[in-house]
Amino acid sequence: MRELWTRSVGGGALTVYETNELYGEKGAFRALRFADGAVQGAVDLNDPARIVLEYPRAIMHLMEENDPDYESVFVIGHGVGTMGQALKDKRCKIAEIEEAVLDASRRFFGYALDNVVVGDGRAALAGESDEAYDYIVLDAFTDEGTPRHLTSLEFFRLCRRKLHPRGGIALNLIGRGEQNERIRSALTTLQQEFPYTRAFRLPSPGSADLQNFVLIGRSAPIRCQLRAMAGFVDVKLAPGRIVRDPSVEPFPPYAP
């Protein structure tokens, strides 16, 4: 591994590096890594147009399968710009809280589109017109995981207002196994606002390994072709608690 760039962000480190192996795949990769070691985005240097990570491919399939004519997407969390680049032919707006992430995406990953605002994604979404978007995609992380104010009941109510009635929200989350309280609580809270939801998990060799989960909520039944889900499988999660904003109800500590 060869580090190209590092910055201190929010008490942790943000690093761009190159490697000859990524998640068991041999090749030439450039990746963005946060303090917890999780890869937040990557490009294949031999095929820069390829979407390397599985979760953006799964989310793209869910959006296309359920609304082939969708035109507009609001994305919270920029990373290296994978979603923004994939959606360059749509009306796409992206919110990224860390300016250093946007700078890294432009300098090291070739992101050249002018559709990213720097700031809190929830606040940026609140400023949008009601029913403005076909989809909202949540892909935001800190060193403690997805910020809780982005999985609360009040946040999902805001999303419903900003979505077209046929629209939906897709979330990329990370947790250890199907019993992870944060994942279960996010899904349970999502179900309070969206009558149709599904959860998908990307299997990993160890049950204690960090795994990607993709959740989706809509007002209509959710279709998918599992062969197009980049390895994600359907999963049934036990109920969790309903997450509220701190101003409504202080957050109790999550279980490990």
C-alpha cells in the first residue's frame, strides 16, 4: 500500500492510498479511507469507469428497477464521487459535510462535476422544495458510523416531504451482523414513514466482520433482481427501537 495524501478530519484521519489488492481482488486501485479503516470509495486505475464497490451498484439497480424513468436524486455523502459520476445524466445534488473529502475527490479521483454543496446533508435537504426528488440516497459516515440524526424518525419524515409520491430512499449502512442494533433501529424507524421497505446484506466470511447493509423505503412495492444486486442478499431483521432526534428524546447508548 502506498499513501498519497492524508488529512485530519473530525479527530480522525482521511487517507488516499493505492494498493494492488482490494477486498481480495488483485489489480491497481486508488481508495479513500477514513480513520476506522473503512474504504469510503475506490477506483480501478485500469478501468476508471467501473464501479468498484458493491453497494453503489446495488443501489443503482434498485433505483432503476423500481422507477426506470427517474430523473432526480439527492445524495448525502460524497466519498470519491462514485454516485455523482454514475448519475451525471440525471439531475443530481450532493451534500458533503467535509470539504477535505470533496477536495480529495477532485484531486485524486478526477471528480469534475459542479453539483456538490459542502455542509450538513439534512440541513441542505431541508432547503429543497417539497416533492423535488425521485430518490434520496444516504451514504454518510463518521468514525462512529452513520450519524444518528440521519436515521431518525424526524429525518425520514423530512425525506418523505422532499420525495415525489412515487419516490424512495436508499441507505448504505455498515454494521456487524444482522443483530446490530443500529441497523435494526434504522430499518424499524424507516418503516414508520414508508409502507414498503426491504433490507439487503452483503455477506462476509466472518459473522463478526463489518458488513454493508442496503435499506430501501418506498410508498409502493419494491422490486429487485437479486442477480443484479452485486452479491447483496435479502435479509429479515428483528425489530429495533424507533430513533428520535435528540431534541425530542435523548439517544440512549447503542449496544455494541
